[in-house]
Amino acid sequence: MGQQRWVGRRQFLRLGMAGAAATTLWPRPVRAQGRAIKIGYVSPQTGPLAGFGEADSFVIGGVRKAVGKGVAIKGGTHPVEILVRDSQSDPNRAAEVASRLILSDKVDLMLVASTPETTNPVSDQCEVNGTPCVSSVCPWQPWFFARGGKPDVGFKSTYHFFWGLEDIIGVFIDMWNSVQTNKVVGALWPNDGDGNAWGDKERGFPPALAKAGYRVVDPGRYPNLSDDFSAQIAAFKKEKVEIVTGVPIPPDWTTFWKQAAQQGFRPKVASVGKALLFPRSVEALGDLGDGMSTEVWWTPQHPFKSSLTGATAAAFAAEYTREAKKQWTQPLGFVHALFEVGLDALKRTGSLDDKGAVVAAIKATNLNTIVGPISWAKGPVPNVTKTPLVGGQWGLTKSKDARFDITIVSNRSATNIPVGGALRPLKQA
């Protein structure tokens, strides 16, 4: 009788616990499978600007892995489709693929990166069609003003994060002030979106350099993919230029710098945007690449981490080198940050089917990303927020894996990014 009573109690407790577990587990809500989210992404993956898109496949592969189970939005889980398109370094092509993504593929969000020749035509297509868009890797002035942006109005559907001309001017002047020169600066500004913005007599380099005590020698705009810079070199030699700056595409700087060496022009400093961003561009110069200086927007030393994966800048760069067998490159961080911002906005949106709601979510962004904090709560103009900028110098290494490496030599405007040395004057012939 006692044994039967004990067995009965044990069975009762076991059944009661099972019932309690069932009660606990059963009411949990099951997320409904929502429709697929379509994200369009446009960048220059081929052509003279291909260095900007070199790491795209790695970055996008990592994003696809991170959102492999879908994105949770308002009680539903939505699979994510990323539609990648190549602008081929051509503004017309950029506009064409953007139009197809908007009208044929019906993307919910557009992301675009790298130089005004890609960001601007894509952003314009999005603005015309009311498609939410986030862009980066283009100084904000050529993105904003070249598109007809008005500081008291802004844009409806397009948002941008990057640094501005005032930042790179400040970085370059800080580097130049650390070296003894005659303060005569030769300018290589091409006839394109960046070149016209940098050379602008009101918002560009000329007035700011004059105010800082530098004299600018500007031989005028030249077409991209020029094969002869003899006129510019002659002008620089005549005016005793000791600093060269500009924003040429990589092949043009290679042509200019090799011709300068052949013609006996050796300035003390060469601080160049765009062309000197990538290790391969510096390697193309051979030993003449030693001492080149440039703007630095992102490195493995930047003290930020991804909101999407939790990876630090250092870990992310190391993973790229391990998988791609290549040296890290600056667009790595910013292309990843584009997807961080885009996915964060989509997760917070009131309705995927309401473009206005997606735009509102973008505008309300307040996110710590792998390139730093992103928030459009305040900016130099509407639709723009800025990221930190420092200055760096390329130097030869003894490593078998990398012929050149870059050292941060100016961090006046972003002291949380550590300096690794001081600017070295270029070797004189």
C-alpha cells in the first residue's frame, strides 16, 4: 500500500512537471515568416575606381552570414536579399543600375558607396523615386551641393555619412605644418566631382589654404586617365612647389609621380586623396611610394566595433586578410557600416511597405558602428553626418605579406585614434 502510494506520488509529480513545462513552452509566440527584404547595393567594382570595391564581396558575404536567419521586424522574421550591382566607375552606368533596382527589383532600401561618380547618380535616382537611400565614401560637399542640396531644405529620401572637405583640409594642414617648407602647394584637381569640389574657390581648398598661410599653384582641371602631366610638372617647378596635393584617380597619380621623378621634380611632401588610399596603388609606384601621405578614414587601430557582429576593427581587418589573402583596405569598414546602418533602420521601421517610415527610421538613427557613431540628429547640413578623419603616411615594410604599411601621423581632430609617428619629408634626389 505504501509502495503504491509512493509510485503514485512520483508519477503525479512527473506528470505535473511535464504539464508545467508544456504550459511554459506552449504559449511562446512563433514569429511569422514575413516577405523578403530587398537591399540594393551599388559600388565601383571594375574600372579605374575598382580599388574602392575590392573588398565588397568579403563584406557582403559576412553580412549575408550575419542575417542568414532573417531580420526580426514587428513580430515577424524577414529573409534578406542583397542585390549587388557594379557601377563600372561610370556615372551613367551607376544611374542605370540604380533605376533597375528601384523600378524592376523593387528594393526596399538602397545602399551606395564610393566617390561622387557613384554615390550621386544613385542618390539622385532614389530621391526622384522616393526610395530610401544611405550613401558613404564621398566627402559630403560634392554629395550635397553637386546634387543641388540647399542647407535650409536638404533631401527627402537620401542620407549620407562621411567626412567633409573641412576635415581633410585640417588634416593636411596639420601634417604640413609639422615639416619645414616654403608653403607653396601644387594642386592636381581633375575635372570630375571630387576635383571640382576640392578646387572650388569658395568651399574648397584654395580659401582655406590661403587663410592658413599657404600659396596654391593651380594649373587647371585635367581629364581623368591623362597620360601626360608635363605641363603641370613644369608649372610646379617654375613656382618652386614643395608640397603637392590633389584628388586624382589611382592610375593618374602613378603616371604623374613617375613622370615627376623622370623630370626632376621632387617636392618635400605629397599628400593626395583618393589615389593613395589603397596598398596596391602605392605598390604601383615602387620605391617612389615611400613617404606618400593621405587621408585615413578607417584602420584596424580605430577603436570601434560592429553593431551587427560585435567584431572590433582589428578583428574585422584580420579576418579579411586571413580569408582574402590581401592587406586590409579602408573601404572595408565603411561598406560594412553602410549595412549596419541600413539593417538597423529596417529593424526599427514602422512598416516595410511604407517608404516614408523607412526614411523616418534612417533619420532617427543613433548607432555605434565599426567606423564610429552615426546619428543624423545634427550635422553640417540636413541629411549629412560626419565620421572621424586622421592623416597617415605610407612606408616600406620588411614584411613578406605587405610591401607598404600606413602609419597615423595626425589625429588632431580625432584624438581617440592613436598616432604611430610623425610625418617624414620625402627623400630628395
